[in-house]
Amino acid sequence: MNFVFVSLQRIHTDRESTSTSLAKELSKQHKVLYVNPPVDRRTLLLNENDQYTLDHIAAIRNKTAGLSRTADNLWVLNPSRVIESINWIPGNLIFSLFNYLNNKRFAADIRKAIQEIGFEQFVLVNDKDMFRSFYLKELLSPEMYVYLDRDYTLGFDYWKKHGFAIEPALMRKSDAVVCNSLDFTKRAAKYNKNSFYIGNGADLEVFDPQKEWLQPEDLKDLKKPLIGYVGALNSMRIDISLIESLAEQKPEWTFAFVGAEDDNFRKSRLHALDNIIFIEKKHTSIVPAYVKYFDVCINPQLVNEITIGNFPLKIVEYLAMGRPVVATETNTMKEVFSDHTYLCKTSDEYISAITDAMEKDNDQLRNSRMAFAKTYSWEAVAKKLLWCIETARGKTT
């Protein structure tokens, strides 16, 4: 089976995502083309990009953007055509017209790569790229068009404007919708009967507690106990007020946050508290070293439309390292993780749970967490995806 992935995320960067991980896993037995996001006009002109996007822009300007083979069965495409920045356009009708033109440019790059590789048939997997890839089913005629729903992006202003009309329409015309949470699966089923739950995964070769992980230098001098979090510090997802309350109630604990901060985090009062430490974003390959030396791992989420149904991959990664986990109670946390984590609704519950987690931690619990995490390997998720494709294929033929 041949696969083409389109996504909001780039492959081969300092972070992994559902689509990049699935693409790499599938490439062990199938041919996979991973298409990095195209560069739009605004991105081309503004200097607000990470190094991976800057490299893509440089390749476009040097006329070297295109197809590369990064493994035996894995190709990566950096599209050479620039698409227009159109989200500002009011009204769905005019937006749809310009969006179709963007899709045609994007499809032209993908079609050329498909022909160069020699794919005659392929399954197209669209990871949340609801705008740029809306018309790819019509323009590229894949054997199957699968929409991967793994985050509630409609909670963000950028996606709200046109997404409330476009995403349901995209789900309806997809041959299958695969989701990483049960909440997302229920939502997708309203629009497409071929909606399936596949869960989420972790790279268990990276998050391996048996490896000799040296304590990172920026953790060595921190006062114990050390309560830690790894991931993006996005104020629409992570509860700044909750963190502030925890730190003020327990000045004898140290709270370490490893990840990139948004503006609200950078400007928050958290930086004035002596027992809160911020550490810059780290490459996925060394994140396990930080997790290993946390006494307790936390996920202090806000509860809102963005977070209530999402599947936080970091929970699997924490558990894979055998660490005690305390997290905010959401639907997915209750449905999937309640037997292996402490779930909380208030700061007082967090304090009590963190205390219990430290006092009651033992080898039996650590082994139970690690065993549970192993059921969420990317190999297992890829097998579920293949089953969903075959099941949907049987229903549509």
C-alpha cells in the first residue's frame, strides 16, 4: 500500500506529531510520501519562522525545493509553489474560490512527486489540513481519502473563521475519518459513518526507561521534590492560575516547565516565583532524560472546548518512563488513563494527589505504568489505521 501524508506539521524536526510518527511507522512496510506544509505569501514575507521553515523558504528561492528520499520507503516533499494567504477573506464563497486555487497549486507539486516516485494508487491521509487540502480528493484522485482528526483546532480564532463550515464538509466527503480520542470519534460520526477511534502513540524506542539517561545539567541544582511538565506552554491549553496556586501553596516544591512559552506565559507572574523554573524547548530525543528525573509529572490543563476531548500524548510518554502522573480531569483522561494517573479538578486536589503520588510510588506501580504505555506504541496505532482503511474500503466498494 502507498501513502501520501499532508499535515500541519513538518517531518524531521525537533518534535514529532501523530502524522510524522505514523508516516515513519508505516514506511517500515509501505511506501510513504510525506508532504511538508507549503509556504504561503505571508510566511514568505515575514521574519517569524522557525529554522525548518526558513530552510524551506531558502530552497524555494534557490529553486532547490522538491522531493528527497530520507529512508528506503520514505520520501519528503517540500512544495516549491507559494500559496496565497487567504484566511482574512470574509465570506465562505469567496474564500472557497481562492482556497481552490491554492489547492490546485499544492496539488500540482504533490502530483509531480507522485509521478516521480511512481505511485499509481495511494491512500491520502490528511492530518487536520482542512483548508489547503480540502480539494485534494478531487484534484489527485487517491484510492482512499482519510481525514485524521487529532485536535480541536476550531477552538482557535484562525480556524474558527472558515473551519466551522469547511471541516464538517471535509469529513462528509472523506472515505474515512480516524480520530485519536473518543470525543473526536463521536463528533466525526455525525458527519461520516466511517469514523474510527485509533488512539495515540508514543515512540517507545525513545521513551525507554531502561536506557542510561544522565541527569540534565539544568536539573542538577534544583531543590527536590521536583514536579515537572514537558510540552508547549500555550495559555489556551495550560492553566496559568492553577500553576501559580500550586507554587504558592507549596513553596518547598520546585516546579520545572520544559517547553516553548507563548506571550501570556512569558508575561505571567509565574516568572516572579522562586520555585518555578522555565527551561527552553528540548529536542524529543532528550526529553526522556528530563521526565526520568521528575518526582511527579503533571499536565495542568485548562478545561475548555480545545482540551476537553483531546488525547494528550505526553501522558503516554510520562507513563512509558514509569513516572507518577497527576493531570487535570478531562473526558479522555477519565476514559483512557484513570487507572494509571491521578485526576484532579482543583488546586487542592492537585496538592493532595501530588503528595500521594510521591508517598505511594513503588516498583509495582512503575511497572504497571510502563506496561500500560506499551499498548500505545506507534506500531499498534498504525495497525489500527490499516484496519480502519480496509474496513472503510469494504463498506465503500
